[in-house]
Amino acid sequence: MNSDRPFRLGVLGSGKGSNFVALAEAIAQGVVPAEVAIVLSDVEDSGILAQARARQLMARYIAPGKFRTKLDEEAERAYVSALQEARVDLIVLAGFMRVLKGDFLRAFEGRIVNIHPSLLPCFPGLEAWKQAFDHGVKVTGCTVHFVDAGVDSGPIIGQQTVPVLDDDTPETLHARIHAAEHELYPRCVAALAHGSIVVRGRRVVWKRGDLVVG
Ligand code: GAR
């Protein structure tokens, strides 16, 4: 962390924004030594933008362009400029449902993190909690990882386990995974803001010993 100024986050999301809220609350409580510089969404009426505006944070919808699962070139440029102008140190994907590609990844290499609702590398991609439920696993959870050019494939920063109960439905399981995410993501972002994370190839080491495996 640069001690001259706060560690600045750019948060990207497409959905209701509960992970963003957990992060914003952890920041407000002083648990995460950072500030939210900007919140961006590819969904104009998303909850995450409403939550950011309710907190008087800079929040912008940027149209994603013509593709369904990624940003088109013009949109990618607009996202990169907005994040650079906001001078972000870390990009936090909080339910951003588009895959980030080349120029975006190059602009913020090693500085993009994501949260995923399974214990990666199991069940990458969409509706991971439902994939886990349908597979019949007894334990699942959530993962915070660095973003690389693959889908949910970058080095793992932290994981938290969630048991699958006999009377679970995909929805009840999803709700408990969400609750675990709200604990895990602020802890991981705090560690990144403290500069206590070291990446050695695929292995991410927590220098202060605050190991994150739930
Ligand atoms: C979270 O469960 C997150 O793990 C998932 O979207 C949800 C967003 O919820 N992300 C992915 O599946 C990305 N592959 P939120 O908008 O309430 O934070």
C-alpha cells in the first residue's frame, strides 16, 4: 500500500451488489483500509449502481457493446479510461458477468480480483452453486482469485467453505455461499490493501499469516 494516499478501488458489477455493500461496510468500519474510487456496471438499472449512489460514490453505467459475454472494443476502452481516470489501485469484480480480455487485462495486469461462488477449480462459469448442487458435492464455497485470461482460472487468494446440507435447495445453498462471500471478499481486499499478499506463480502467500481457508 502507498501510505501517501488511500488504496483506491474500482468496483465492477452487473447484479444486486451485495458483495459491494459488504465491502463498503467493511471500509466504513475501518476493516478494509481503502476507498471506493468508482463503481462501474454494464447494467443500467443494476442494484450495485443504486447502492453506490446511495453512498454518494461515483457510479457509472457504461454500455457493454454488441457482445453478450464480453465487452466490445469501444466499451473496453471506455472502462479502461474511466478506471485510469479514477486512479484505481485495484479492480474488484463483484458479480461482473462479462469476461475481461486482452487490452483490459494488460492495462491492469496483476491488479484485478474476482469472487466466484464455488471452490475453484471446481465449477467455473455460470451458476456455480447450482453446478455444485447438481453434482452432489458435500462441501462447496467461494473463491477470491486474481483474474487472468481464462475463465475463473487465475491464482487463488482465498477460499471459504460452505457445507451442502441434505435439505438444501440450490437457492438455500446459494444464500449461504453469498453470506460466506461477504466475509471472504473484505478479508482478501484488506490483505491486498495492506500489501500483505505475495504472488509466486500460481501460489498466493499471505505474509501476515492470516490464512483464508474457512
Ligand atoms: C456473487 O455470488 C458472485 O460470486 C457471482 O455473482 C454474484 C454477485 O452477487 N459472480 C460470478 O458468478 C462470477 N463468475 P452480488 O451482486 O450480490 O454481489
